[in-house]
Amino acid sequence: MSKKTLIPIGPYHPLQEEPELFKLYCDGEIVKDIKWETGYNHRGIEKLSESKTYEQVFFLVERICGICSTSHPFAFANAVEEIVGKEITDRAKYIRSIIGELERLHSHLLWVGLAGHFLGYNTVFMWAWKYREPILDIFEMITGNRNSYAMFKVGGVRRDIEGTKIPAIQKVLDDFKKKADLLTGAVMDDPVIHARTRGVGILTKQDVIDYAAVGPTARASGLAIDIRKDDPYAAYPLVNWKVITAQAGDVFAKAEVRLLEMYESISIIEQCLEGLKKEKEGDISVKVTEIPEGTGNGRAEAPRGEVFHFVVSDGSSSPARHKIRAPSYVNIATFRKSCIGQTIADATISLAAVDPCYCCTERMAVAYDVHSGKKLMNAEELINLSVKRTNDIRDND
Amino acid sequence: MAVSLFYFFVFPGLLFAATIGAFLSWFDRKITARVQFRKGPPLLQPFYDFFKLLLVKETILPRHGSPLLFLLAPIFAVIGATLASVFILLPLFSINTGFKGDLLVIFYLLTIPSFSYIIGALASGNPLAAVGGSREMKLILGYEMTFILVIAGIIMKCEQHFDLNTIIQTQQEGTPFIGSISGVLLFIVAIFCIQAKLALVPFDMPEAETEITEGIFIEYSGAAYAMIKLAKYIMLFILPALIVAMLMSGFNLHGINILWAILKVLGVVLALTLIRNTNPRVKIKQAISFFMIWMNLIAVIALVLIAFGL
């Protein structure tokens, strides 16, 4: 009876939008063990970054993730500005925070929709994504793009939010509040959603500390960590807001934290818009002529948790070393706590509840032989393989 | 013989039931789309889906499994659904009065598609299909008891007559059964039962797309999957039709009453669609306790009420 069935979630599976492989070892419907393989999405961004100038790296790191596309430039800007040692203007701080919070708003909405879809509740999926559209319209209005906004640069931002645009943004936010109330009510008061998500995939506070989880995953277990408060950057110290936490640590608590964070985000954006009115228009960046030698740590609170960028500068125009750690990298590890012992139905929603983002996470994959434990390929062999393949292609032409 | 074959293949069997079912499937999808702020598919989309699968797509057989059972299962499903449709629709259209006790035969025939899906799933040798098959089995255990209680209630209401024709006649001469407290309770229970029989949300765990990627149907493709679609279309018509026959006085096919008959079926399908669009999928355990405890309780209350003539 101890024979376990392998239920694969991936490499391509409707549960996840990105390629990854979760192996659920099940006894009947109960998940007994879980293993995962990532690495399908590795693009070598850290190495690529070393061959780009600082200005170009912003565009590169923006493309690490499509949903939290501002959090990476945010953290990178923080890192580089730590090396430079210059304070940016308040107007640039406000604009950065507005972009960051709008992104959190649309990312959380996206998650709520997807969570509904994973539960078979496609109406919530469609409604949440419809309500997300006006937020993307604001992005288009102020940055020109719905995603990948290209707003950041060393020393400030690229585009200003003119005073004439503020009433239009405010109007969208006012409309959105009503829709957010509707959606929050639909999710929080639905007895069937309660039945499906309460007590499912519980992470205790100790689990969260042990696995060093970040973002809403940690906050849903009662751990109030938020880079915006713990290591204040941009305009977050200038405005009033509070860190949302929940105590239960289950899927419902994670949904609750995300839904309530949307209201905090709206409040931050409104205060930043007020702040913008006091600042002089056009005063959006300080001139940075060179990046001195040194190292910089940059942290930013992405919708999914802490994004960390570490930059080593040798005084040249491009980073000598650029290290990125995305929030999903640590959050994915909590699956061992949240999924084992659950049924398949519960495990799948627990997997989705941390809002994993694999393209953010994947840095490097090494394949080991199962039996001997040896690396299957080292760097030299990989290079030789690559050269051989390239030659094969050339020969065939 | 020729008449029987006509009943089976053309009217009111395979061709007719499947065509109406396909239109109901379009209705369901269109309503779903409107609820979700989408545009929805064109009227003929179910037919495009079916003929694309049947004629264009290739059927891929799973390497590890039993190909014969795997391919026969969808055909069993279609045969079961078609037979049930003949027995349900003949009395409904007042063509043939059926025979004494046909309601029980219908009850058994309606389980054939579900069992065929399980057989096909287990024959495919896919672990996800096995999970789906076991879920479908548990689901059947959950709702069949409740469904037989509903049928028992109808039989009690109709003074122990077991045939659909008498049940329809009784309602058309008197009032529809739904016009009483016990009738309303039976209607609610029956709606949830056919929701589970059709494997629609919240009871779609045998094919839960985001958990086990269509579960029982994961290995099906091409013509074999077209057969499953066909069986599903037929079931989408005959189950609401059965409710209309049992509780809503069947069809009256004189003049303007045809419109009324169509509205009854559409009304039941609309109820199913709205339930499936306002609920998330429940877990199999929750589904079983939902039927075993709550739905059975309501059904028993209805039976008691019927005994007191309410």
C-alpha cells in the first residue's frame, strides 16, 4: 500500500502560467511528498547585465518579470544609488512610489483572478481582470506602456506625472474603489470559498521564519515584514500607511492580505498624488555622471515580497557583478510545509497561493545524476556541447 | 423494428437530442460569457467543436493502457445517453406511452455515461485520469442516493405510478408537482443532482482543469473525444428535460405552448449555468457530505411532506 502515484504539475500545466515541474507523490488523493524542478525559464540575465551599461540594465531587469516589472528596476535603482550616494528629488520619489503601488494593485488583482480560476470560479477570474484594465490604462497614460514602463533611471525617473493628469488618475482610483469593494465582498463573504480556502495550506509563523518567506506569504502568517517599512525607500516614509497582516496563515489569509493591501496601495497613491502637487514640475532627476567603485544593496517590496539586487561596480559603465534574488525563490520552498498531507485539490491552491513567479526566480540550474550524485555536466562540457551544436547547424547549411 | 431504429437514431434519440443539446451547450456558454463580461461563441460553435474533433483531429491512443476499452467507453456513453433520451423524450412528446416502471430504467440508463467515463479513464493508464476516475466514483456514490430519493418523491406524489407518462398526465390534468412545498424542495435537490451528473462547477472535480487537467478525459482526443462531447450534449438536454417531465408537467405541444415548453428547458439550464458561474469547485469530500447530509435531509423532509399531502 506504500506505493505512491506521481502526479505531475508541469512542465506545462493549466495551474501555472509558466513552465515548472512539481512532482506530487500521492497516496490516493493525499500528497505524501513534493519535489520541484525549475530551470525551464533560465535566461542568464545576471551575466547579460554585466555586458550592458547601467542605463541599459534598467530595461533588461524590467523584463525579468512581466507582472512585477517595476520592482526589479526599483531595487536596481536603490542599489546603484547606494553606490553613487546621491539623494533623489522628492518628486521622483513620489513618482516611483506611485508606479510601484499601481503595480502592486494590478498584480494583486491578477492573483485574485487567477486564484478564482484555480478554484474553478471563472467569474471571479474574468471580473478581477476586467477591473484590472483601468489600472493598466493609468499606466498607459503616464508611462506610455501597459507593462514594462521604462520609468526608472539612475538618479530619478524618466517621465513626469504632470498636474493635468492627476484628476484623471484620481477618477479611475475612485471608480476602482467601488469595484474593489464588490470584489472583496464577493471573495470574503462567499461560504463556498471559505470552505475551499480556510485551514488549507497553513504556514505557521515559525514555518515562515524557518523558510525565510517574504511578502504576503509571510504577512498572512502574522509576520509583519515589509521592506517599505523595514528599510524605507522612495516616498514610503513620507506617507501614512500600515502593514496588513493576518494570523491564520492559510490560503484565505493570503487572499485577505492581498485584498486589503489593495486599499493601502490606493491610499499611498492618493497621498503621493497630493505630494506631487506640492513639488515643482519637471524636477524629476538628479544628474549622475559616473558610478564610482563600490558595492550596493538594493531592496524593494515587490507585490510578491522582497526583491534584492546586489551590484558591484568597478567604476566602469557597466556592473562588474549583478546578483538578483526574487521573492518566489524563497516562497517556493514553503511548499514542503503547506502541501504535504493535503489532498491534491488543496495542494494545487496552496501552490498558487504564494503567487509564484518562476521567471523571476530562475537564475541557474544544475542537473545531478540521481544515483551517483555527480553533476551531469560542468561548464566546460556545456560550452563544448554548444560549440558542437553550432557547428552542426553550420554544417547542415 | 424500423420504428425503433428511427426512435434511437433520429427522433427523439441520437440526432435530435444531440442537436438540441448542442444548442443548449451554446446557450450555457453564451450566458456564462455574458456573466463574465465576454462576448461568447457564435450559435454554431458546439457543432464546429464536435466536427473538428470528429473529422479533423487525430485520435491518439495511450501507450500504456487498454486501447479497446479506452475506445469503447465513449461509445457506451453515447449509447447509454441515447437510450435514456429515447425513454425520457418519447413520453414527453406523447409519442409512445412507454412501459410501466420506465422511470427506474431511466435512472439506471442515466448512470451509464458516468460509468463509461470511469472505465475509459482507468483504461487510459494515466495517473491523472485515475485520480479523476476515483473522484467520479465517489461523486456517483454521493449523488445517486439523493437522486433516487427525488424519484421516490415523484412516485409518491403520483400515487405509486412508476411510469413517466402517467406522471406527466397527472400533472397536466392537475397542477405541476413543483407547485407545492415538497415539489419546490425536490426541484432544488434535483437541480443539484443533475449539476453533479453533468459534472459542472461546483461538482466538476472529476475533470478539474487546474488540478488534474481534465482528469478523466485527459487522454482522449479526436473522434473518441467527439463521442464524449456528443454524450455530454445529449445529457445536457435530457437531464433538464427529465426535471421538466417529473416536476414541471412536461411539454404541451399545442400552439403557443411549444414556446412555454422551450422556456421550461431553458429555465432549468439557466439555473444550472448560474450555479456554475457563482461558485468555486468544492472538494470531493465536501461534495459527498453536501449530498449525503444536506441534500438527503432536504429530500427526506420533502418525502415526509408528501406523506402529509403538502
